[in-house]
Amino acid sequence: KKISEIPKEKSKKKEKKKVSKKNNEKFFEKVKEFLASKSFEIINVESFGKGELVLRVKENRNEFILVALNKKRLTEKDIIQSHKRASSVGLKYRIMMLGELNKNIENLINASKELEKIEKLE
């Protein structure tokens, strides 16, 4: 009985991989349609992985990195990673996701816009 159970598990894993590839392709198509509707030009696909798409995009004459996340909640880690990617190529960046921005992240972003400097008191 144990031997017959093993192939079933393997086939389930293969099915999951196929489904996730289809989901990634659907997400990529959704992003492309959105960008086309906003008249953005895709210059380059920087990376395309599980639940994430990083593009070099041009709007009018402005070039930037677009990080599209296939998830509903944005985390601080997502913002930091997006910033690192964009700063490594010397461009500004935008983040796109499926859900709404939660209040904590929104407040942090707004607060950091007004922040001039943080100093250490010695």
C-alpha cells in the first residue's frame, strides 16, 4: 500500500506546479493589460518569479522599475526589496498589487515622506 501511495503524491505535486505556472501567466497578462490601458511601455522584464514580476517601464519620458506583486497584502519587506532593486539600477520605482494598502503601511509611507532626518542622540 505504501508503494502505491507515493506516485499519487508525486502526481499532485506536478499538478500544483502546472497550476502555479498558469496563475503566473495569468498574472503577467493582467499586468500587461493594465499597463497597456495606462499607456506604459515595457522596456524590459527584469525578473519574473513566483508571485512577482519586475519590469523596467517607461511612462512619457520617465523610466522606472515596476514591481507587480501577485498578493493582496503589502509588507514592509516588499517595499524594502522593491527599493533595493530600483536603487541598484538607479531608478525610481512603483509597486502594484492585487489588494488594498493596509492602514499601517499607508501611515508609514505618508510619515516617511515628511521625514527630513533621523539623528542619534549621543
